[in-house]
Amino acid sequence: MVHHPRVHHPRVVVVGAGIVGCALADELTARGWRDVTVLEQGPLFTTGGSTSHAPGLVFQTNVSRTMTGFARYTVDKYGRLKAGGRACFDSVGGLELATSAERMRELRRRHGLAASWGLDARLLDPPECAALHPLLEPGPVLGGLHVRGDGLARAVPAAEAQARLATARGARFLADRRVVGIESSAGAVTAVHTERETFPADVVVSCAGFWGPAIGALAGVTVPLLPMAHQYARSGPLTALAGRGAGAPILRHQDRDLYFRLHGDRVGVGSYAHRPMPVDLAELAEGAHPSMLGFTRDDFAESWSAAQDLLPALRGASLEEGFNGVFSFTPDGFPLLGESRQLRGFWTAEAVWVTHSAGAARAVAEWLVDGRPGADLHECDLNRFDSAQLTPSFVRQRATRSFVEVYDIVHPLDPPGPPRAQRVSPWHARQAGLGAVFTEAGGWERPLWYEANAGLPQPARGLRRDPWSARNWSPIVAAEARATRDSVALYDMTPLTRLEVAGPAAAAYLQRLASNDVDRPVGTVVYALLLDHAGGIRSDITVARLGEELFQVGVNGPLDLDWLLRHRPADGSVSVRDVTGGTGGLGVWGPRARDLIAPLADIDVSHQAFGYFRARRAHLGDVPVTMLRLSYVGELGWEIYTSAEHGLRLWDTLWEAGAPLGLIAAGRGAFTSLRLEKGYRAWGADMTTEDDPYEAGLGFAVRSGSGDFIGRDALAGRSPSTARRLLTCLLLDDRAGEYVPLGREPVYVGGAPVGYVTSAAYGYTVGAPIAYAWLPPAVAVPGTAVRIDCLGRMLPATVTSDPVFDPKHERIRR
Ligand code: FAD
Ligand code: THG
């Protein structure tokens, strides 16, 4: 958020007049900001950047709801924009093809995603696919996904048309102005330098595309993207197309990493099949088209023959006009939007495709002008990375992987590729010794389950799965869940981001940020929300008061640290420190947790002495610990934290004492199942800034008395009865759980999608698959029958009041 008390309309300098810079200038000036200067190193508007050569295919379907929203807005906006008398978007439709059974399943999944996010999409059989396209023959095709609203954006005309609108409202576009310096003072930007001029600025938005890291470097800001080359070529003219190509849909042949469009009577073919080709910015030519590298024909050979296999008419055609075009890849494939934490007033809108350009620009403009974007941007936020994820080698390896995987079938639980084992908890060696199967998130290794638990008793149901929902899952998950409910289990909580907030003003500061009353006596833990100014949920947190002026705050990741740092009082009366790295935490949960802890602890851990949602410092054996009595899995027990050097000893102490009690180590699979039984929400999946506490079922965490907090005014008058949609618990009618949703599947009433699943898992204790979903209030009534589309199977489910396990909290509060 920008605070510029003296300037009414801040002076904005946008770096780069590609489609993103132009869209941003339009969106900013449309919101009344006038002082907008766009500096472009090249000519206007064929600048030589990625936009200049983009063939402009727009496939809107994306696993991310936000990204799909960006694409929908882009399609809508460019459809209305005119350049040279023609619209800047041509909705020829998009057709994704399957030539393998796995891809067909993936298209069913994507059909579900499209329905969840409100796109009009249909699955087609091979003849229907062939009928849509003049060159396509049913031959190798097993089916297709057709999205009518997809199509072709005219990238440069769209950029220019938006620039024209912005110019009419007072923006300036200056060609031939290479930005060579960014000036700052007291941690905030003040000016931008080109070779000859200086432009004073309150806000700088880098829209430099794949040059982003270089502009970031001028500002001392890390911009984690990798420029990579990607091959695009056109065929010579095809007689088969003479007069027939108009209106043909764009194609994706993802089994061979290809996409296609027509250019009159020629076919354009783009390929992601070739070897990754990272580009060194320093080695780019200074010529007219720096983003266009020479075509390396050999790299394209395989793709050309795969293209001919799909479109036989290409066999008689020549391959002409190929190039290796450069654009941006990020470690997780999402754009980089927002204000840097490293320098106030320095923003980025980069690694954005033409497809998402207008939507991403709108979000950034809203964020600048209103202080808050209209859509949930947590996947796209520039500050989402931990410092371990910003190293050049990490960015290079993961961004390369983003390129390789761009069209791959990725299961939602697939662990990300190398580098791995970046951050490991103190007991990593013990976990590995127990046969942990690890995944990674936020740079941390996290056990999914432990092979050592293969011999444990299993619950009666939920053990047989179809191949897709069995991926990254094992029946051992079921056994670990059961053991947690029956005896006691260790869960690794080390990756949970922990902040230490300290200082004389710490209590007042947290009270202002947290929705709940956190200014409570020492030894109290409080569950609370961080709301934005519009009452949207930025996070859910736990605030443990360890001293009058000392708090341990459990949060959901780097964006929370960012929010807390931004709101720190300027006078130094509060310090905020991320202590995650130097500490480790174990959840010790289950009905026998107290039997395990009591003999080890040097304090009284009875319910009377150490109640629910209380915090104590103690020793377990020889290990100094901080204990929080709470449990995300809904069982008796504690989160136990210690500094890293004591970690191994903590594990060993518990492990040894726990052996007679049947103590096991358990992983994320069991964790997710148990938390869904207990109805605990996961921020990011179940709720985001787009939702208010009442809609998310978290109204209990909003205090009514005791002072002001961010978001309070916005919530005035709101309640569950004003909810636009409600986060709702569903139980699948087929209790066997052969098909378990994984999240993002559409929920149907009758023939129409009415909402979508946020998280889901088999509930081994309740013996049924559980899914949480956003549904209209009229549907979110217990007993209502709905259907969930899982890969084309319509699974009947019933709305249920939640939580489905231990609604009276009897197991946890005793
Ligand atoms: P750019 O268009 O690169 O604009 C950045 C601008 O910043 C440039 O004009 C540059 O000159 C300027 N700049 C950089 N440094 C400075 C400086 N120091 N001072 C001043 N100005 C500076 N996307 C799709 O959605 N669909 C597609 O079908 C598609 N196909 C593609 C095919 C190819 C071959 C390529 C290369 C990309 C394709 N893309 C596609 C991606 C898309 O082109 C880009 O993601 C998009 O154009 C990026 O727009 P941008 O405005 O961020 O970047
Ligand atoms: N542990 C700690 N901090 C955390 C989490 C955690 N912070 C981030 C995230 N996880 C927060 N999520 C939750 C969700 C639910 C609960 C705790 C953290 C929880 N809720 C009880 C309930 O809803 O009944 C308690 C509510 C109350 O008494 O106010 O326990 O895992 N340290």
C-alpha cells in the first residue's frame, strides 16, 4: 500500500510500454490518476519486447481462479477495444486436444476448473473436434475441451489502443528512454533516471517484462524471474486453407507441448518441447528486436514432425519465419505483482502473459489507487517468496522447471522439482529414518506420511482409491489419522511461519491488526484474523502472549510478515522478527498426549493448570520449550517449540518416552484429513481477501468490544445473513471414497455449477469424504443435495452442518 499524504495524485513512472505497461497506464488513468509517465527504451509500440512478437493466443482456463479472472477481464476488455476499425480480440474459440488417456482425464479436470471459475466450456468427441477446424482430422484425437470465449488477442494494437486512452486522460508515453537508474531516499523511491533526464516519482511500476531483474537491480530489489527463449514458427501458405481459415479455433496439443493458430493461409506453431533456453540479459543484442533471437532449427525438428502428425496438411508445407522469442518464467509460474518489501514505492507487474495483461493491470491499479486489489492476489504477490526462494540458483532451477512443466499434467499434490531439501526441520534425519515421503512447500521439506507406519492398524473405510486421487497418497495416511485419534502422534510444525513481536507497543499494535481481542494476560493464546481495510481475510493467526511485551504469532507465510512489517509503528516501539528458521516445532496430539508429556514436563500440565489455548514455558526432560495448548487436528495436546539446536534432543526425548504409548510420527496427509473433520479452515485454499469472516464461518474470531482494528468499520452491519456465499461442509454420499475431490472441483445443483470445492479429504474417523465448498446461501442449507464433478464423474454429496467431528470440542478441552 502506498501512503503519500502530501501528494493527491502521486507521480507514477511506468517502466516499459509493452502490453502490461500500456494496460496499467489505462487502468490508472481510468481511476483518476493523471501524472503517469511511461518510459520505453525502444520505439512505440512495437517496442521490441515480448509483446511485439506474441501470437496472442488466449486460453482462459487456469488452475487458479485469480488467473482465470485476469484472462476473462482481458478477453472482455480487448473485445471492446478497437484498433484500425477492428476489435483487439477475436473470439475464435480455444480447443485443447487429448491424444492420450491421461490427457483426456486432464481435460475433464480442466473442464471442471472452467466450470468452477464460470467459463463456458464443453468436452467434445473426436468428430466434433475435427468439425471445428479445417486442418484437424479425428485420427489421433481422443477428445477435446472447447472454450468458446477463448481466442486471439492482437497484442500490439491492444497495447497501443490502451495507451491512446491513457494519453487522452493525461498520461505520457516517451519512446527511446532507457531507464538506467532508480533513486531512493529513506527507503522510498524518489526518481527515475534515463540516460539524459530525471523523472521525479512517488511510485515506480516496473513493467519491463523479462528485463524485470535488471530494473529490480537498479532499485536493489530482487525480481525472481528467468528470461527464457521459446520457439515459434509459421508454415508457408497452405492451399487447404485458402479462404477457409477464418474463425478457426486456436489449438493446444499439450501431449506434444504444442499450440497452433492460423495466420491467413499459414499455420503458426509454438513449442515448449525444446530444451530449456535461459537467456542472459547481458548478452541480448541491442538491435531492433532484442526479444527475438535467431531460430535454432534443430531444436524445432521434433515439434515440426509432431505438428505434421496432428495436422496432416502441414506435411506438404514448408517451415518459414521461425524465431526464438524471449519471455519470463517464474519459480511457480505465477506473475510478480505488488510493491516490493525492499523499497517503498517500487512496484512490479511482470511475468504476465498477454492473456492476463488487462486483468493483472487492473488488479495493480486497484491496489495502487484503492490500497487493495479487487481480487485475491496471494499467488501472484511479489513478496510471496521466502528469502531461501530468492537465490539465483533457486530461481533458475524452478523457473526452468516451470518452462518444462508448462503443459504437463501436474497433480495438485505433486512435489515441486529440484532444488529440494532447502530447508529442513531439526529432526529431518529422524523423519528420513522412519521412511518419510516428503513434499515441499515454502522451501520446507514436509513428510506426507511415513513408510515406517505401514504395519499400523487401518480404519475400516477410505483405503481404495482411483489412480488420480491415489497419487501422493497412501493407505498409511489412513492409519496415521487413526493412530492420532486413538493414541498420540508427532506432527512437524516447523514450517509454520512464526513471528516474534516485541516491544512496549507490541500489544497495542497487535490489537490494531487482529480481529480478536489479543491484549490478554500473559500465558493466553488467541485465534484471530488479519483483515484488510475492506474486511477481507488476509490471514488467520494465533497470538500467544509470552510476556507483557512479547508475543509469538503463528501465521501463514511471508505475506503475513510483510503485512506486519508494513504496519509497524515508525518510532521503533515494536519489533517484528521471523523466528521460523532458528526454531522447530512439534504438534504432540492425541488422547494420550498428556500421558506422554506429564512425566517429562517440569510444570503441571493438567487441564486445570494448563488450559486450552494457553501458553507456557517449560522443560521437557532437558529441553527448554514453549508450549501452546492448541491443535489443528482437533485432539488433546500441544504445539511444542524449541530453538533449532535443541531440536533433535526434543524429538528423541519424546520418541523414547512415547514408545510404550504407541507414539507415531504422522504426516501432512493425516493432518489435512483430521483438520477437515474438525472444520478448521486453511487460509489461501478455503478463504482469502475476497471473503469476509461471516462468509468463511469465522465470525467467532471478530470481537465486538475493545477498540478499533483494521477492517472493523467495513464489517459493520455484516453477519452470516449478509453473506454473498458461504463456506460450506459437504459429505459425499458414497462413503467408500474411491473418488475423493482434491479442491477446485465445481459443485452442481441440477445442471448448473453453483460453486466450487476449496479443500477436501477422506475423513477416516467419520468414514466419509469431506469437501468444503463456496456455495450460495440458498444452497448452503444442511440436507441439500448437490453433485461434485470429479474428472467427469458427478459425485452426489449432501450439505452438512460442521464440524463433522467432535462439534462440542470434548476431546480437545479436557
Ligand atoms: P514486454 O512486451 O517485453 O514489455 C516490456 C517493455 O519494457 C519492453 O517494451 C522493453 O523495451 C521495456 N524495457 C525493458 N527495459 C527497459 C528499460 N531499462 N528502460 C525502458 N524500457 C525498458 N502470451 C500469451 O498470452 N499468448 C501467447 O500466445 C503468447 N505467445 C508467445 C510467444 C512467444 C514467442 C513469446 C516470446 C511470448 C509469448 N507470450 C504469449 C508471452 C507474452 O508475449 C508476454 O508475456 C507479454 O507480452 C509480456 O508483456 P510485458 O508488457 O510484460 O513485456
Ligand atoms: N498453529 C499455530 N498458529 C497457526 C496455525 C497453527 N497460525 C496459522 C494457522 N495455523 C491458523 N489456523 C488455525 C485454525 C484453527 C485453529 C488454530 C489455528 C483452532 N481453532 C479453534 C476452533 O476454531 O475451535 C479455536 C478457536 C478459539 O478458541 O478461538 O484451534 O496450526 N500456532
